[in-house]
Amino acid sequence: MMRRAAGFTLLEVLVALVILALSMGALLKTAGDHALLVSDLETRTQAFLVAENQLHRLQAAKQWPEASEQKDVLEQGGRRWAWQVRFENTADPDLKRVIVDVRLADAPGDSGGVQARVIGFLARLL
């Protein structure tokens, strides 16, 4: 009488390897997506800090803006940031709405969209 050998057949091993390979592929894709998300979140957080700094700088200077727009490039957090400030009139002539947009300065082409926008107000002190 022939005794059947214990263990897995070649077909069972191959099916298990296919399932394992598919699972690992999905896991690697998820890990890659997570890394991109974390990088994007870090960029947006740094951009928000740059925007907040520019708004606070304007508020601390206590100077009434003559131009309707200011822009410049600065380095912060090891990156170069392009910021733009727009001043809009409000119903009160002694109050201006301030819009600060920040983007990466070294972004190629038009891919460097606004990373952060902060809106605040600037009062003329009498």
C-alpha cells in the first residue's frame, strides 16, 4: 500500500506565493501613498508657517501699505518660498484685508500652485 507524502503540492505552494505577491504589492503601494501624503502635509505646514509669518510681520510693522501687492522669495526650513501679499479695501477706509499666498519657489513650471493661503486684516493706527 502506497502512503501519501505529507506536505504541500507544487500547485498549493504556487497559489500561496501568488497570493503573497499580490498582498505585498498592495502593501507597498499603500506605504508609498502614505509617504507622499506625509511629504505633502509637511510642505503645506511649512507654507502655512511662512504665510503666517508674513502676515504677522505686516501687522507688527504698523505701516499702512501704499501698494496693492507685494511679493518676494525667502528661504525657510531649508526651502525657497515665493510669497505674494494682496491688499484689498474694505468698507472701513482704515482697515485693509490682507491675503497672503505662498508656494514653493523652485517648483518647475506651473506645478507650484498655492501651498497655503492666510487671510487677515491690517488696521491703520491713528
